[in-house]
Amino acid sequence: NAGVTQTPKFQVLKTGQSMTLQCAQDMNHNSMYWYRQDPGMGLRLIYYSASEGTTDKGEVPNGYNVSRLNKREFSLRLESAAPSQTSVYFCASVKGTGGDYGYTFGSGTRLTVV
Amino acid sequence: QKEVEQDPGPLSVPEGAIVSLNCTYSNSAFQYFMWYRQYSRKGPELLMYTYSSGNKEDGRFTAQVDKSSKYISLFIRDSQPSDSATYLCAYYSGNTPLVFGKGTRLSVIA
């Protein structure tokens, strides 16, 4: 089925470990986004890529890095995980920049840092 | 202050009730408003969107924008238990990422 695929779905890390969250879309979308969702905080933008070859910081970029590998794939890396990064992470994509299309979201990655 | 405010709820209503979900915004330059629905342990999905100056109806759902009071609303008629979810409003103001409200959790009781 067409859409946004995130891997893994669940992950437990120890403090200081690193990991990469993967996101791929097969809808030929130009823009891709990484959000985190925490109770009472809503969706907060971490990084985004408006087009292949570009990335920009969002509201909460500290502790994360991203790579737009190609038009389909946008990965999020935690270099040294901290308990404050325990969250649900969502990847999203959109054909243009979001105005009249809306974002398509993946099903999320639940990350726990102990 | 976040540019779009949304009451987190939770909101609990009986089946068949009319539900009103609301957001307030501060920036008059907004172009599009959107409503997303998020079921438990799932990603948000686009429910409907409307331009800053109009209303839009889709089945049991109506999105409304009141520019004079900077208020956006989502009405659900004949609510069903399957409507139980978190509803997030969002706005788009041109070439920047969508900004989301924190979401309102709705429970429709059979």
C-alpha cells in the first residue's frame, strides 16, 4: 500500500546509545518531516526537508540529526540518546509544501530511552 | 504563546450527540486550516481542510472558520463510537511547515 513507512515500530535504548529512525515514502512527495509527540505537548517539529538535498531545523532539533538520502527516504539519527528523547516519533510527507494537500503521516516509532 | 491554541479535553459525549471542537489562532496571515484525526497508537490522518475564509462540509463533518474572532471549529453530527480519537487542528501560512494544536481527545460513549 502506498504511504509513509517507518522503521522500527518500537525501540528501547540505553542512555548514550545511538540509533537511526528510518522513513520512506512512495508517493513521489517533495517535502518530508520528522515530529515528536509527547503527552500534553502535541506534535513538535524536529527537522524537515522541503526538497531533496535540503534540510532545516524545526522547533526542537537539539540532540538530533537528519539525512535526506534521496527523494523517498528521510532518516533521523540520535547520536547519544537521553531519557528526554523518550517519545513517539512520526515521519510525514507532502507533495508540495503542505498548503492544499496536507501531510501523510507514518504509523510512528515508539522510543524509550532508559 | 503558541500560534494555535486548542483545549486538550478530554471531551466525553453520548452517541448521537453533536460535537464541537475548537481552536483559536493569532496570526491573520493563515491561509489554510486543517483538521487531523488520530486514533490511539496511530499516526494522524487528514480529515478535512478549509481556506481561511470559508466553511466546508463532508458527510457528518463540518469545518468552519470565523475570522472575526479568529476561531476555527470542527462539528461532528450524529457522533459515533468510531469517532473516538484525538482531533488536531493545524494551519498553513505559506512555505513553512504546518503548525499543529495540541489536540483534543474525544470519547463517544455508546
